[in-house]
Amino acid sequence: MRALVTGAGGFIGSQLCARLIRDGHSVRGLVRQPSQAEQLKKGGADAVVGDLLAPKTLQAATEGVDTVFHFAAVFRKEVPRSEIWATNVGGVENLLEAANVSGVQRFIHCSSTSVYGLFPRSPTTESSPFVPIRGDLYQESKLAAEERVNAYGSKGKLDTTIFRTTGVYGPGDLRFLKLFKAIAQQRFAMIGAGKVPFSMIHIDDLLDGVLSCTARPIAVNNHYLLTGNDPISLNDTARIIADAAGVPAPRFHVPVMPVYFVGWLMELVLKPLGISPPLYRRRVNFFRITRGFDNSKAKRELGFRPKYDLARGAKHTLDWYRRTHLI
């Protein structure tokens, strides 16, 4: 495989680059910073400094490539809304066009289970309705990006596959560091009852699923949920992480709505002043969103078999956090 990985400076993208190199493939990573390019080169990958909003850099990145893995996206609340849409939707349009002109054969697109909204039916499958939270530009943009990818696939311009994933954790991840650290240091408080189903996926399992999308013809112009097995409650998630850390399970709960209101108030007052609020409603929604996903289609069609349950994965992740002195 001659692969291009966008977002190669991020957690998932960098891990995929390393995995592809170990498997003997030729890898090029698209990054935004020269420092990220140097890091990629040290790992054995080619690197291109570019931007999804700069079509000329994308043309150079896709030359001589047969497979594109698209991970780059903007999701941070503090980023201007216009940049979120421009990158997540306009950027994928630019990349699709560059891939088409360069003769790329496969386009594997990373989407998000957030397109199903706040309280999707459970269990959620690939055919469940999309109900992104109104006004959440990240969710709306990820759904719009899927539509662009599907359009290219349906017109026969590229063989496309879309996968949606939930929270990805494991060695190298920093997004879940706050959760693991708070639980390990016994400073974690559950917001709400903690009964909503929650699904995470270990990075190694996700990469297995992503690569299976390139190996199975049935995946062409198809879409899959790549999530961990058997969603469990947030309470059980916290308990299992605590067990892995060797500390008592968290017991303290805080009501949801007062915290949600504080987040709303902070956004209302601080954002017009150009100040990043310490608490967003989106962060509170972490404790409210239903994440009961059914990965049986990926199992049936791709041979997807997650190897890590949370107990094993949490220990693996905590060991890495401790080795790197993050906890």
C-alpha cells in the first residue's frame, strides 16, 4: 500500500502511520507543523506540510498514493465556527478532489458517532437516524463531510469507506488523560447518575478495524461503526478504571443541570470577551450522551474483533501514563 494519512500529527493518525510502517507499507503523513513532519520522518514516514484549505499542498500530498486515510478535523470549541466548517467540510471536498485528480483508488474517511446526537436509540446501528445537536457545528460538519464522501463514492470517482468511532483511548492518547488521572488520584466526581451507556475503543482495536476496511471488497462505498464491545455505564467505566489504578471506585455524584447551567453561563459571558471558558456545555454532555453502539455489522462484514475489554485496556493505558510521568 502507498498510503497518505491526514492528521498524522494527531493521536490516531500518528499511531496508524506507525502501524502501516511496521506492516511494510509506504506511508506519507500530512501535517500542519514542520516539527510534526520531523517526528514522522524519524519514524520512517514521508511527510508533507500542508493544509486542508490549501489545495496545492493536497495535490502534492496525494501524488503517487493509492489509499488515503482521512483523520484531520477540527473539533475544539475555542476554534472559530467558520474554521470548523471550512476545515471539516471544505477541507474534505478539497482532499477528495485532489485524490481524484491524483488517481487515488481508496478513500477511508474517519467520522464520529456524535452524528447520532445526544440521545440516540440504543443500541445504535449504522442505519439509526442522524440527529446532531442543533448548533453543534462539529457534529453538523461531520455529517456534512460524510455526505461529500458518499457523493464521490456514488459517482464512481473513488472507492470510499466511512467509519464512525467513539472515544479512542490507549497509549499515546491525551484526551482521556484527565479522566484517568482524576480517577487514579481519587479526585473524580460523576456528573449525573452515571447510568448512561458508554463505549470506548482501544487504539489497537480501532486500527485493526480501519485496516480491515482496505482489505474487504464489501467495504467499498459502505460505512461501519468501529466501537468497543458491550457498552457499559459510566459508573462501571469509572469503577473499572479505578480497579486498574488500584484505588476505590468513585462515589461522589453532582447533579447535571446546575453544572450544565454554569457551563452555559460561562460561554455566554466569557466567549464574547475572547476568553476560553473553563467549562463548556459540550463537556457536561459527556456525562449525558447515550453511547450504546452495535458493532455487529463490522464484525459480520469486516471480521472486526476487538481484543481489548476496558479492564485490559485501562491497565495498558495507565501503565503508559505512568511510564511517561503523566500520572
